[in-house]
Amino acid sequence: MLRKIRIALAVLFFAAVTALFLDFTGTIHAWLGWTAKIQFLPAVLALNVGVVIALVVVTLLVGRVYCSVVCPLGVMQDIIAWVNGRRKKKKYRHSYSPARKWLRYSVLAVFIIALVAHLGSLAALIAPYSAYGRIAANIMAPVWQWGNNVLAYFAERADSYAFYTTDVWLKSLSSLIIAIATLIIIGVLAWRHGRTWCNTICPVGTVLGWLSQYSLFRVTIDSSKCNHCGLCSRRCKAACINGELHRIDYSRCVACMDCIDTCKHGAISLSRRRSKGKPQTETTDASRRAFLTATAVATGALVATARRKKVDGGLAVIEDKKIPARLTGIVPAGAESHRHFYSHCTACQLCIAVCPNGVLRPATSLDHLMKPEMSYERGYCRPECTRCSDVCPAGAIVKIDRADKSSIQIGHAVWVKENCVVLTDNVSCGNCARHCPSGAIQMVPSDPDNPSSSKIPVVNTERCIGCGACENLCPARPFSAIYVEGHENHRTI
């Protein structure tokens, strides 16, 4: 029964989190957005103390159920391993292996140092929720949208509007390559060995694994009932059960309950931890106290740092626009500043997946690799849209309403005289001024002494909010005659 409950909950959580990345209608987040906010690393970076405490308490009660139920990357590995087991018709195909603690703690140390040193892209490579988010956003979402477009094609021919087409485009080649590589590596490991990634690489698994050694309830083996058949070891996808010695490495056990379901002699059960005697672990780690101290110091530094950072209608072919060379990148309203945004962002790319205007895309620069950046070649950031702030689980984009969005200056427009069609083609335009939602652009005579001369735009940088409507709708190609420069620190106007 415990195993069936765990599987049911895992399927529900996995489907919910995946739906967040596949949803292009903007309706699912209102109901299921909380499933992203309870992921461990986003909760820590968002200083969501209640969620962090709840996850710690649950781990101290029943072990690493987070890894088996809540974490989408962990559930994905279970699905892959289950498919391979069904294909081979071989349920008992795993085996016990000693823990590689030096590797686990080394990766955790590198992960914490990367977070504290603002090397977020390095940390995002191995963070479990971020890794799954990139797989869902870059691989699953396009396939889902193409399927929707096929249905929309047939629905249109049946005079039905049940489906509508959505634009599918490559947001970042580098992020796609990283997502594919991550899926291949984790997929191969899960296909062959089960939970190898969780118990050797994943930093969240290492932290929760350390806590789970002191859980109140745990899977235990009754030596008097065990007949040494070894089925529990061969069923354990975490490779943490030493059937010969009747020992379980609780730092690697993900509380999947498969071993309880496997044992036919009632020798394995979920019971309360014994208060006396040595814990049933593979070995006694003499460095646990030092590790706890180091982890506490690093976590305290990370939390303190996070708190401090809160401070043509014709038939001619239209040439695609190119991204201008901005001196300062643009980050969404609600990010508060570059420092706050990039120090909290986990590069899960959920905001990119839900952006309805094609403004957000993964960065390709090494310093912010895979993290979102804004550009206006495909659309502009509409003042009434707050989708990214609604879904961000890590606090990198603080939740704002429409009134806030219209008054936050994330950048300002800059006019490039050499690109303007008014001067280069001697035509009348005014697109930028006509579509500016904040009225920050006015058209004035190009010759002050001749009021009838061609009119050119003038930008009031005090009123401009940096939405990019002018840049997106400018007819100049390949570079717009007006573009947005980002601000390091946002301000309210």
C-alpha cells in the first residue's frame, strides 16, 4: 500500500510540474503553480522559509520522499528505469554498490561555492529542478506544441476553433544542446543503473540524504525473518541495500518502498528508528560532524547573501531582425536588478516556456548561460502581461500586478539615426511613437528651422519603461532604428 501511494503521488506531481512547462495558454499555473514553488532549490533561493522547513521536517520524519515524489527529475529516472525493466521483463536487475561519498560531497561543495560566488550557470547544470525544466522547455514543449498545431490544422478544416496554432521556434541552440546532453546522460544512467544520478551527483539528494540518516521512520530489515534471497538488493534502484549484512544506506535510500513490496517474508518494513545502538548504515562516517559544520556555514552565507541581494502587407520578403549589441542586457519587470535576478535564478526556464510574446529566451553568454534574457525581435513586453512574475518559483522575478508593470522602468529606448527609414529612404514613418504605450516618443521635424521637414523620433527617457514596442515594430532591417538599453537597477517612474 505504501508503494502504491508513493507511485500515485509521484505521478500526480510529475504530471503537474510537466504541465507547467507545456502550458502555452496561461491557465494551468493558477492551479498548479505551487508545485514549482515547493521544489527545494527554488524555495531556498526565494527564502521561502515555510517550504524549506516543511521539506526538512518531512525528510527527518520519513526520509527522502521528496526525491521519490516531488522532484520531477527523480520521477523521470524512475520512469526510464521502469520502462527498461518492462522491456527486459526483468524486475530484479539492480545490485548493491558502495556509496561514493567523496564524489557526492565534492559535487555539493562545488555547487554551494558556485551559488555563493554567483556562478549560477554552473550550479544550474546539476540542480535537479533546473535540469528537468530545461528538458521540458526545450524538448518536450516544442513536441507538445507541434502536436497542438496538427490538431489545430484539422480542426480548422472542420470549422472548429477548439484548437489554435502556436508559434514554435528555437529559442537557444546552446540550451537545446545542453538539455539533450542532460537527458542522454541521466537517461543512460537511469536505464542501466536506476538512481545513480540522484545518489552520486545531485546536490539536493546529498543534502536530503544526510538528513534522512536521522529520520524518525525508516525502512528496516528484520534479520530473524530474512532468508538471504537478495531480492531486495536486486530490486533497489538506489543500490543502497546490502542484503548480506542486512544493512541499508539511508543517505541513499529514496523511500520508494519497492523493497517492502518485494519481500515475501515480511522481513522489511517501515518502522520507527531505534533510539539505542548504531544506526543501520553501511559505515560510520567519522567526518559527519565536520560536514554538518561546513554545510551550516555555507548555507548561512548563502542565505545572508540572498537577503542582501533583495535590496509589409506586400509580397516582398521581409528580412528577419537581428539582435542589437546592447551595452546592458534587459531583465523582466519584477527582477528588481541584474544582481538580484541572476543570483536567484535557477535557469529552470519556466518563465521562458510561458512567455506569450516571445520576448524571453535563454542567454548564450558564458556568464549567464541558460538563464533568461529579453530581446524584442519576435515581440515586445506588453505592459499588461505579468506571466513571468506569476510563475517564477525562485524569487528571481518578484510577483507584480499590471499597475506595477506599467510603472517599472527596465530600460530606455535609444534612436539610431543611421538606421531610420525616415532619413535613409526619405519616407514618413512614426511607428515607434504611434505604438509607444507610455507616450515616451514624440515625432519632431528633422530640421528645427523647417517645420515641414521629415519627422524623426525623440525619446523621453524619463517616461520610457523599456517595453520594446518601438524596437519590435520598427520597419528598419536588419537592425531596428530604435532599440532598448537595459538598466542594471530598475526604478519606478
